[in-house]
Amino acid sequence: MPVLDGFWGPDLKMRDSNLGIEVEVGVCPDEAPRSPVWGPLRTPPITCGGLSLALELPALIRQLRAAWKARRGGPRGPERSQASTWVESEKEELEEAKHDVEDRSGHLKADSRLNTGHAGVLLVERRGSYPLIDLRILKTSAQQGEVEAGTGRKRLLSFQRYCHASRLLKGLVPHTPGSLHLLDDDYLGQAAHMLSNVGKWNFDIFLFDRLTNGNSLVTLMCHLFNIYGLVHHFQLDMVKLHRFLGMVQEDYHSQNPYHNAVHAADVTQAMYCYLKEPKLAEQLSPLDVFLGLMAAATHDVDHPGVNQPFLIKTRHHLASLYQNTSVLESHHWRSTVGMLRESQLLSHLPADMQDMEQQLGSLILATDISRQNEFLSTFREHLDNQDLDLQLASHRHFILQIALKCADVCNPCRFWELSKQWSERVCEEFYRQGDLERKFDFEISPQCNQQADSVPAIQIGFISYIVEPLFEEWHRFTEPSPLSQNMMGHLYKNKARWSRLRYAHTPSDTQTHSHAEEPGGGGGGEGGRHLLIYLLFLEVFDHPFVNRGVECLSTSLFVLQHIFSNCRWFTGSKHGSTEWESGFNS
């Protein structure tokens, strides 16, 4: 430390009363050798030119302060007794401790401002898509649950007002005035009621995430593990299980509009519905169920919010690590394995069960959308040959891969309100990537240009080239089940609504130009009549009574799609499925 070399005087031998050894230290040049100022201080066992690295930082600070006070003319020599020096040093330590506490509290306040402000990432990111409710605002007095406003008045939080109203509607008046609790019977009861319907396709994962205070993934996984008896079957430690699930949920990035912990919980709930399919449920082993649920919960863990081509073009270290092949999926798998080993959730299982990590990786890697045609052609071939034997572990594993792929892209098969919300979220994530590519002068990836790619256009192409072919084969596999019929009905209905929305938002000159290119000329010719028939079909197709038997109209939809395959406003993308596979390669 050259800055201190001029401050310290020549080396001088001093004896440490505690160690009984002689060491060389530097002293303040204003102090004579054996000065009492240095007597009560711990002497570092090194020459002072480097200021002992073995010395603790607080002790080093105390030494520097004592030397500085002595240099500025504090009490010296005989005027300062050993006892008074010891007392003053103790007082200094107490003052330093107070300063440390104040500094730490200041840092905590700064951190809290950071978490709730612009970066909101630290607190929110680690706990799911919704911010934590600060339990410190709750009180244990008769006014529990009330928060004091800046004006001195007291108000109830919104969820507490809702809980209070629901209790009154049920005739359950609180015993004491103002005795409302954050997690009262109503608050927990709503989440428990939703879990009782977790096997239904209209399960609202966004509402469930709010009711569980952003812990939808942990709560759902624990519930499903209890339903299947997996905790007892595999002798899982509940503390380790909660630790693992908490780590998984925290490693999802809540700032991602789409690839966050709520998406993982949604895929897990869909996977549970597929595992309940009659044709599949009778053949699954506990290991199959365990792997299916675990893969669904972790299939997108630590997703950065951009797709694989973006990582490759920016030369991200993950792209180099996995050699530009299934980059994100490999990262999701390896991250899951790391958390499994860190939590030691499966450490008690015999050696032959350690193969679970590889099987889990095989399921997660199947979600790579660039391998869509590979899995789809194999699945179609099995169904054509009718050679699927679910008593074989390899065939069951393949069906689990297909089920996970379906669960990952099942949003267009949900009812419209949920499907529309997911569609807007995934497009928002695409647009964010496009903004980054524009900022760094990269070529904007397909479906990532907000000025050119509308939400309806993206969804029509996604449904046509990715979702529809996959769920048609799943529909064949289930022979078909009521769930499959329900999903296909929602799929066709949602696609029709997106088509209507896309046509409604198309500029009039583009519409005229598109009509002129159709066979038969403009709106008054054959092309115009075809367009009118198609729009009337969409209107009837969207009727609630028709929707009940909408699966019977699939043939008509395919015929109309073929008729209007030359209409750019219907086909979704003029470049075909290759562009969609690259655009949705996430």
C-alpha cells in the first residue's frame, strides 16, 4: 500500500503481550517507541509496510483511528492511563457497532427501494410473477390488517376488503371488529377450492397464482405429488422437496412476459390433465408420473426470454457450450440436474434410480420446437401402424414426450379468455427480442417485428403450423377422449376468432389489394363471394351452440382453408412452416 508508506515511520520492534513474540511493525512518526498509544492495541505480526492481511478489518480500522487521533494531538503518554485507554477503546467498539447496524439498515432500505422500484427484479424475480405481500405491515392488535395512510387515516388492503365482503355474504361475521387476517379461511379456501378442480381444462392459472401469492408452481406441485402418493412412494423428504421446488420457482424470470413460473405451472396443470387420459392413466407407473410432472415444472427453468437464434447470433456462452444445438433445452435440463443435486432430493435412491436424470433430460429436450417434425412423423407412423404398446417403458416414455410437447403449446386450446392472454404475453416477449435486435443492428427474427407482425397473424401461423398438426395426432391417440374433443373445439374456435381479428385490423388498401389478387377479381366477383361465405362461416362457427359440436366441423374448416390458401390474410405466413419453426424456436 504505497499511500501509507509515507505515513508510517521506520520499523520498530515491539512485543505483543499476548503472543509473547517480537514482530516488526511501523508506528506513527509522531509517537516515540513504546508509546502507550500502541500498548492496548493488538500488534499485527507483519511489517507495517503492508499492514497485516491476517488482521481483521474492524481491528485494522481501530488501529488506524487510534493512530490518527494520536497524530492529531489526542491524549498521550502519562496523561492517558491504561484503564482509560481500555474504556475508550470499548466505547469506540460500541460506536462502531452502532455505525455498522445503521449502515446495514441503510443498505436494506436501499435494497428494498431497488426491489420495489425500477429493477424490481431482485425481489419479484425470485418469487414468481407477482410481488410478495410484505407481512411486516400486518398487526396483531384489534386493528390487524389495517395499514396507516400518509394522511393518518386507515384503510384495508384490496384483498382484505374482498375477504371481508365474502365473509359477510356467507354470514360469517368476524368475532371481533377489524379482526381480518391476510391468510384467513376465505383466502386459503379459494386456493384449496381451485386445487379440487385442478383436473379440469378450464383451470385459471392466473387466478390461482394470485391466490397463492405468486407461489403457484410450488403449491401445485406439492398438491399433485400428494394426489399420486409420490412422496410416500419415493420416500421423499418434504423439506428437501420444498427446497427444490422453491429453487425451481425462483430460477424462473418473472420479468419475462411468457416464460415465467406461471407458464411452468400452466404446463404442469395441462400435463396432469393428459396423464389422466383413460388410455394413458392405466399404464403409467409412479416413475412415469414423477418424471412427467417434474419435466413439466422445470422444462423452461432459467429461460432468458429470447430464443435460440438470438443466443447464437449474439455469441452467447450457452450457444458455445451446447454447440448451437438445443441450447435452451439443454440449459433447462442441466439447471434442473444441478438443483436436484444441490437439494439432494433424490440422493437416498439406489444407484439404478439415478438414471432418472437422463430420462428427465430426454423429456425436456423433446420440447425443442426445431425437432417438431421429427417427433410428429414418428408419432404419426406409430398411429398409422397401430404398434404403440404402452406396457413397454420406451413407448410410455415416447408418449410422455408427446404429452409434454402438447402441454407446452396448449395455450390455443384453452378457452378464449386464457388463450388470448397467453397469446399477448408470448408476442410481447417476441417484440422485446425484436427491440433488442433493432437496438444492436441485428436482423430482426421472424415474428419479432412489432411493426410488421401482428398478434393475430402470429397466432394464426403458430396454430396452423405447430399446434394443429400436433393436436390432431393426439386426438387420434386418445380415440378421442372428451378432453381432446374439448381442446380441439377451443382450438378451431380460437383460430377463427384470430382470423376475424386479423381481417378487422388489416388496412383497407391492403384488403382491396388482397381481393384483387384472388381468382375472380374484386369484391363483386367470385373472390368476393368466397370471402363473404368465409366470413359468414366464421360468424356461425363462433356461435356457442355450434361450439359444442365444433369438432364435427373440422372437415369444413380444412376445405375452406384450402380454398383460401392463396389469401395472405388467412395463411398466416407466406414462407411456410420453416419460418415458424425458426421463429418459435424457444
